[in-house]
Amino acid sequence: MTPPTSAATPASGVHKLWGGRFAGGPAVEMDALNRSIGTDIRLWPHDIRLSKAWALALWNAGVLTLDESEAISKGLDAVAERFAAGESPIATDEDVHTMIDRLLHDAAGSVASKLHTGRSRNDQVATATRLWTMSACGALDDAVRLLQEVLLARATEMADALMPAYTHLQRAQPVSAAHWLLSHFWALDRDRQRLAQAQRAASVLPLGSGAIAGSAFPVSRVLLKESLGFHAVSPNSIDAVGDRDFIADLLYTVTMIGVHVSRIAEDGIVYGSSEFGFLKFGDKFSTGSSMMPQKRNPDALEIARGFPARALGDLVSLVGTLKGLPSGYNKDLQDDKRALFDAVDTVLLVLPAVAGTFAELRFDRARMRAAVTAGMMATDLADYLVRKGATFRESHGAVGSLVRQAEEAGVELDALPVEAFAKAHALFGADARDALGAAASVAHREVEGGTGPNAIAEQLEKARAAVMPRAEPPGNAIEIR
Ligand code: ARG
């Protein structure tokens, strides 16, 4: 291990945003640790956009002439073209802001040196990261909605199919398959509300805060806010440059999306096993085994099931970074983007794969229906007695004794003789066994949010309304990359 003493002399022509007060350059080891260009290069569209707004604000504040402001703006357009064409960073580009500054000097000449007046990378990176996050929320909303649409389409198709609902993974009561599918739809609906909140949290403008104390030039922050699509201006420059709560909000939201998707995935995996056999996976989102020729594995769902661990890791790493940090900007914050990008990139791979898996799988209605056994209607049998005037406690006990008898005899509840019913409770009539029908059980549950056919039709209606495109698109104009 070479000791980190090799101070590299600043090579002539190295483009840096700082350095005047240093006699020598940083050690190569320092450069290697400090460089963030590998992570933050993707902020370029947002950094260019905010820089153009800043050039205009500087003209407005009387710092730049109109010609200078326009020259910088045109130069930034030329830089954007180079990025769009795949421009690679050079070894000395510390971060995306440095790289853009270097390319702007190439494109616009010395006037480029005026752009950084009154701003700092501290308010710049906070602004660019917020713009990226606002845009990411739009992309995430689209991806979550796509999965909801698939669940809704499958629920519509399966509304009249019955299956067991499970508690403790033990057969509990019959439900419409649509009820099960839509249970996941509504969890995703809450995630979309969280996304809207996370987007609003990101939509506060830090630009104009400078390094810590605010810009010394009279830039209009309101104009900056309007032109960049933020809903508010940060009220305190110290807070603005060190605030990453909006990232924590989004990482929590992504973690919850992950948790919900993992539960959808687990249901799919379990119901797709040979033991359940409720569904069969298609070719597009399953894989084979290198050894066992017969295998078809639901890998997309398994990766989705694992994902929230990673998202939670990103959330914990971000919140851990923020905890105990001195006020204002600290370089620890540079790591915020690694966690943010990792969680967002990965969930944007997971969501379409889960949507694809559910779009192509085939349900086996007969297997689902066959799993609905008479014992699952034990509650309905108790309810039958309640309707005849018994208390529920008493009915529960009577039906419990019938369940025990059936279990001992090794038969289903509906196979017990009529006399057994009459013996268990005097209020059992000749029609008692009708209460053990699955369709009747479901038909009784027309309460709002229940699994009765009319309640399901209403729920499907509500779900359709929930995935209608919103009046205002949640994202801003720039695509995330
Ligand atoms: N690359 C840095 C980051 O992402 C930009 C801000 C640098 N600010 C500073 N004072 N060195 O946090």
C-alpha cells in the first residue's frame, strides 16, 4: 500500500472550480475519493436548465449584460448537445458542475467565467437533485400505475372466479379473485399518494442560497422558482443547502413500494407453486434451471421480493448520513445521490417486470375454486344460527363441534349427516347445509369493501377512477436518465 503522500502538482490546463488558495494540487488518492462525476453526471440536463435560469437571473439582477447572458445560455445549449451526443468526462472533471463549466468555457469562451457569480455548488447541487427527484416521481408514478392497470385488468377478468382468502396462510374464507388482486391495487394507490407528497417536498427551490448565507446579488428567486417549476422558495439559506429530507421522503416511498411489490410477488410465487397451482407463469418473465430440465422459476417475482431490502438499505444509509450532521452543506451529503439513484433505478426495473409477470400468467380457475372447501364456510354456518336468533358465541361453539366431528371423521363439513347438525344446535334446520355454499358466502358480503358481487363491481369502478390520468402531470419536462 503506497502511503497517500503523492501530492499531484496541478497540471497546467486542469479545469477546476477552486484552487487559488492552494499551493499544490490534491493527492491522487484525494481526487479518487472526492470525484463524484461517475454518479452525478446524469444530473446534467437539470444542471444545464438551472444554469440557464441563473444566467437570466444574473442579467435581471444587473450582473450580466443581455449579450453576456445570451452568450452563456447559447453556450449551455451547445454543452447540452455534447452531453446528449454522449460526451465523456475527462480525468480532471471532479463532478458534473465542473464538467459543465469546462465545456461551457469551450463553447462560450471567457464569458463563461461569469456564470458562477453569486452561486455555489452547494445551492446548485441541491437544486439539480431536487429537479431530478421531481422528475423521478413522475416516472415512478407511471410505473406504479402500469402495475395497477395490470392488476385491474386481471381483476376485471377474474371477478366471477372464487378462491380462498388466507389468514396465517391457512384457508380462511372464499373471496372473488378480483378482491385478492385489488387488495394489492389499493396498497399501490397509497404509494402514489406518497409519491405526490414526495414530489411536493422536493419542489422547493434552494437556488439563490449561495454557499450558506444567500446570494449577494439581487436575483429574483420568485422568477427562478417559476421558470424551473418549483412550488415554493426555500425560506432559509442555511437549511436549503443542507436539507436532504426530500430524498429521505422519496426513499421511504420507494421502500414502501418495494414492500408492497414484495407482497404481490410472494402471493404470485406461492400461488404459482405446484402445491397451490392457482396460476402458471409465462415464458417472458420466468427462467429455467441449468440442471433440472423441468424447472420454470418465477425469478422476476423473486427479485421483486428481495428488492425492499435494498431500498431500505438506501433509506437507512441516507438517514444515517443526515443524522448529527452540522448545519449547512457538508461533503458527506455527496453520497445522497448514490442512494437516491440506486433505489429509483432498481424499482424502475422491478415494477415493469412484476407488471409483465402478472399480465402474462394464466389463472387456473378450477384449481382456485377446488381449494374453496366447505370448512371455509364455517363462519357462514355460525352466521346462519345468528340469523335464527342464537348469539354468535353460542353459534361459534356449535359450529366448532361440527368442525371437530368432520375432522375426526375425515370428511368435509358439508358431508356430515343432517342429524349431526340438529344435535349440535336446536336452531339448525333442514336448510343448514345451504349455508355452506361458497357463492352464498360471497353473496352475503355486500358491505362496502367486501367481496360480494355488487361490492366488487363498485370496487372495480373506484379502481378504474384511481388510474385515470391526472389533470396535472406530476413530473416536470425533463426525462430522468
Ligand atoms: N459534488 C458535490 C455534491 O454532490 C457538489 C457540491 C460540492 N460542494 C462543495 N462545497 N464542495 O455534493
